Amino acid sequence: MEIFAPCMECQKELNQPRFEELCFVPYYDERIAEVHCSRGHRSALLIQSPKFEVLLESGVNALAAGFTLEAAATFSAALERFYEYGVQVLCTQRQLPHVVYEQMFKSMSRQSERQLGAFLALYAVEFETAYTPSPKITEFRNAFIHKGQIPDPDEARDFCEKVLGEIKKSYAKLAGTCETAMRDVLMQDMQARSDSIPKDMPRATSTGSFFFTMARTKPTFKEAFEEYIRVKNMLTATIPLVRAIFRVVAAQPSADN
């Protein structure tokens, strides 16, 4: 994954951003983008988005590029990580100490079926209703994960749409009663990842993914997908113009001369 990240230290020193050839900086599992500029600055950009949101965006990029199997597999992983997220939120909602949660989750951290089971139980306790996973999602996932089926574009898009709908529905349910717990889980995650950054490295945060947030996600998958591609293309097309503007600005005599 990549994020638009000009050097923050140049911004401080020069009182303006400095756009070099590399404006998009990669980030991976830890969701931390390291920015290295030609003036010797190193800084870190901490992505706020939970893992499942980042995976959704990665899946959308794969779908847009025509990689149907990769898109479906990534959306499937996003759903599994959403269940993990839901378990932590519901445990936090029940005021389970974080150290106890970590001890409990350690035994299921590599087993998605156990995580789903924990989510089902906690969901039933919190909302006094049963959560039923979509059988169509499970059936199609097994086809491409276990049988190696390569979906065509329509099949991949349909699967991704079903997964997004499942996540949106459950996310809205959690947000209705567990808003404080969701905020606490976000802060715990960000603090843990921030602690992994060298203490002397300047850092900032970014909302990161913008394909899925409840505040911005369009009502349908088609609308959300098209909006994401539109914004991404617009940002990419803007970069050469922005660089040109700042080259002109940088060439102007300073006020001290």
C-alpha cells in the first residue's frame, strides 16, 4: 500500500511542503510509512486505519487493476480481520482488561474459525441476537481459497460487494452502542504501533484509507468503488502540477535577500 506523504520536516523548516519525485510512500503490515527526503530528513507517518480498512483498500486496488483472485482473497482477509476487530471492541465494551484480552487472544490469533466463534458469542451477549455469517460469502471463499477457482470480474466484484455489505452492517451495529470502546481500541492499536517507531524520529498521523469509513463510504459498492478510483486518479494527476508550482516558488528570491 502507498500513501501521499511529503516530508513533514521540510514543511517545518521551509514553511512550505517540498515535493520530491517520491510523493507516494509505501507502508505494510505495521501501517507505518517512513519518509526519507534528499535533505536527510527521516520521519514516520502512522496510519490510523484498522487493519481491515487497509485490506479493503488494498483489495479495491487489486480489483481496479484486474487482479480478481487477489481482490477476492484480500476482501476475504479483510472480513476475517474485521471479526478480530469486533472481538476486541466487544471485549473492551465489557471492560475486560487489555492484558487479559491479549492473553485470551493469543491462543486464537492464528485461527480465524476461533475468532469467528468468539465474535458470534460476544455479539449474542452484547446485542441479545444471533449474528449469522453469510453462507454465500463462505461458499465462494472456499471455492477460490481451497479449490483455486479464479473468479471473473463480475464474480469478484459481487463477492467484494457482499463482503463490504457484511462489514458495513456489523460496523454500524457496533458503532450504535460501542462507540467509546471502538475509540479505545483505535488508540490502543495506534499507541502500540507508535511505540515501535524510534523515539527520536518525528511522527505524524494520517487517517490513511479512504475507501471505507462510515462517514464517507457511499451507499453501494459500485458508488464507493467509482468514488475511490475517481479521487485516486485526481490526486495522481494533480502531482505533476503541484510539483511544478513548488519548483517555481522555490526558485523565487527569499525575503531575506
